[in-house]
Amino acid sequence: MIKSKKILIFVVSVFMFFGLLNVSAITTGSTTGTIDTGSKIVTDQASLIVRGVENGDRFNAYKVLDTYYNATTNTISYQFTNDFQKFLSSSDTYRDLTVDNLYKYTSGNISSGSTLSTSDIDKLASAYAGYVRKNSVNGTAMNVSANTASAQLQAGSYLVLPTQTMKVYAVMFGNLDFTANGDSWTINNETITAKVSNAGVSKSVGEENMDNGSYSIGDDIPFIVKATVPQYPTNATNKTYVIKDTVTAGLTFNGVQSVIIHDGDETLVTASNGNVTNSSDEQVATIKISGQTLTITFNVDYVNSTALTINYSAKLNNNAGLGATGGNKNSVSLTYSNDPYGTGSYTTIPADGDSEVDIYVYGLEIYKYGESDDSVNVALQNAEFTIYKDSSLNNKIATVTTNAKGIAQYKGLGAGTYYVKETKAPTGYVLDSSIHEIEIGPSGTLEAADTEGYYRLEVSNQKAGLLPVTGSVGTILFVVLGLAIIGIAVYFFGFYKKNKKQGEQAI
């Protein structure tokens, strides 16, 4: 049971004179103190200010101590509020706490400490913060302007907690108390500097700070996820921190052991079952892959830094979408507890901006045609082409054959330079000996085909048995004349040999 004499009152007394004349007035209300029945609750107000908050965050101040004043004895005293008394009575740890104990924790002034503080006041404030959340204790909303939260409040002590935030705050405690100045009292404002910690996530592909890349089907694509871990208060009860990475159907994860996690400068060890441990054999995280989603659940008590780097790879498969508009989008999200003392109030960072990357892949379309007898281009079937990655034609990618429409397609090329050579000509046509150097991608040397994501190369063939017709009409004329001269020469040479033979027979 609460011992009211020990728990409910700590009296700070200042006696100016026994007559207590000319003492400046303190404004009081009608509520009478339970221990000093001659005292009344103080209604004078002062400013409670919290600096260093995020604009847009919201805060409540929860009163812990009421201030009472006895005008007859010029005495100020403090009592726990009804809500705080209920908390104490429900706590095995703090059941016998007195106001005197509370002030010894703080030397009379409670202000915010590090988020990792293990001080007695941090433990107490953390415990009460959890009680406030669980029992929906009413607080006073503070005004937020720029990076400052403030409220005009009655004299007393207050716990300050955020009610809306994307960040993680340490517990904050502030006193609006009095100072004796001769025969008068002056109420003091209180300014707290918030201890706040951020959370965040970003994703890159290929190398850091790259939000897109172009790859070929079958490639293993490297991804980099950077995450910021908030410093949860030591006594926080809600420290959820989960990273989810989702890829499109065009990508296949390479298994949990392709996931390498760096906690600051330490590279953690990933086991085949997805458990991730540090050098002290503490389980820092668990990795799970389900379909297109990679989930990493962290135990932040064993995360030793605020910076995580996650490297993993995924293979580009045949389901990949083609072209710039069919970019294979994939994203990362972070779910974390932004209320360290609640029971499940989480915030998810949406997958946009730095949280999303695009993978682009393209196709090559080859159109094979020849000239018919009436000089009309016709599509040629069964022409075979081989695609190479290098100009020396050693690194073969694929071989394709044209269909009845003269079209051969290959899906799955990353942006870059390729080399194409005809390796089999259609029946009745001469093999094209050219090596076609082409550039695939938005800045490529080929025009886009009608099919999204494909780039078109057109190759013509000459019919077998025909001399190539090139050059001007004058050039053709010279060729014809040359052939005629050769024909005449052959005729006269034959005629000469025939006459010579006849002459020899006549002798």
C-alpha cells in the first residue's frame, strides 16, 4: 500500500519571517492539498519548451507533480498527480517512491538525457511512458512551430512524449518550479533539448547512389540497401525494426546466403537457415525469402551501430519486362516502431524516391529481306544470325532464325554494344559477310521496332548467281562493254586457232 506521508508529499519550505509580511502573492485554485490541508493548488503558469523537434511532429505534456502553496506559512509543496499515483500503485518497482526520491534522482531538475541513458530517472520516466500509452492517460497538447514545441502550463513537473512523429525520441521530463527571491517567489520556465534519433532506408542497384541499371537476362544483379537504425531508449519496450525488399516477377532472389549484412564496420555471418549473427554469436537478424519478397527482421538490442548496409543479388529471368516503360521496378520499405513505449504503433517508409530502383532490359529484332524479280523487297525466311558480345566474335550470346515474315527476335539484352553476323543464308541467296556493330538502348544506333522494348536491324541479301549491281549507270555501261570486248576476243582467238590448224593440215 502507498504510505501517503512518504509518497505524496515533499515540502520545500522557505520562511522569510515568522510574520511573513509583504510576501508576493502566488495564484492558487480551490483544490486543497491532502497532506498540508492549509495549502491550495498553484495555478500560476510558465512555459515548457522543447527545442530540436521535427516540424510537423506533435507532443503531449503529462503532469506528474502538482504544486501547492500555503499562504499562511509561505510554503511550497509538491504532490503526485492522481494519474501518477495510480501508476505507482500498479508498479512493483516504484510502489514506494516518494517525491523526495524523485528529486534525488534529478537533483531537483529533470531534463532529457541520451536515448541510451540508464539513469534512474530514465528508467522511471520510461516506465511511466509505457503506462501512459497503455492506459490512455490524458495529456496537454503542445504547440509546434519550426523546430520548437511549447506550452503554457501550471506549475509542476511534466513528462513529454510525442503523439505523432516519424522519429524516435528519448523520454523528456521538465519542471516548472519556483525560486525564492527575498520575500517573493518567481516561477521558472523550463527548456529541454530533445534527444531524437532518425530511421531511414534507401536502395541502389549496381553501385551506391544508382537508381537504375540495364542488364541482360541471366545476369546476377547486385543491390545495395542502406538503412539508418534509431537509437531506442534503453528501457523502451517496443523496438520493432523490419526491412522488406520486394522485386518484380522478372527477378529471382539468389537465396538467403546471398544476403550480406554489415553492421557499421562489422560483416555479420548469414547461415543457411537465415539466422544472422555477430562476432559475439548474438542473433542480430533473421532473413526470410517468400516469393518476390525478402524480409529481414532485426533485434536492435544487438545492432551496434546506427548504419546498416545490406548487399544481395537477384537473377534477371525471362519474365522481365522490356523497354524504358516496362522497367522492372523493385523497392525497399522499412517498418519500425516510432513509439518506443507503445504496443504496436509502426510507421512504414513508402517505396519511392531513394527506396525504388529500375532495371531495364531490351530486345533485338532482325529483319531479313531480298529483292524479287520485279524489284520488290521480300521477307526471307530461315536466315540464321548469331549475336556476339565482342567484335572478335568469341563471346557468343545467341543464334536466331528468321520466320516467314523475315523476322528474328532475341529478348533480354542490356544496354550496350553488340555484334551480329549472318551465319546461314536463306536458300537461293548469298551469305552476308558483314559484321554489324549495333548499340542497344535509349542512346543506341538502331531505331525502335514496333514491338515495345525491341530495336530493329535490317539486313538485305543478293540472290545467288547474280553479280552485285553497284555504282552509277556509267559504271554499269563500262562493265557491259568490258564483257563484250572479252567475248569478241574469245571469238577471234578461237577463229585464229581454227585457221591455223587448217593451214597446218594443208601443208
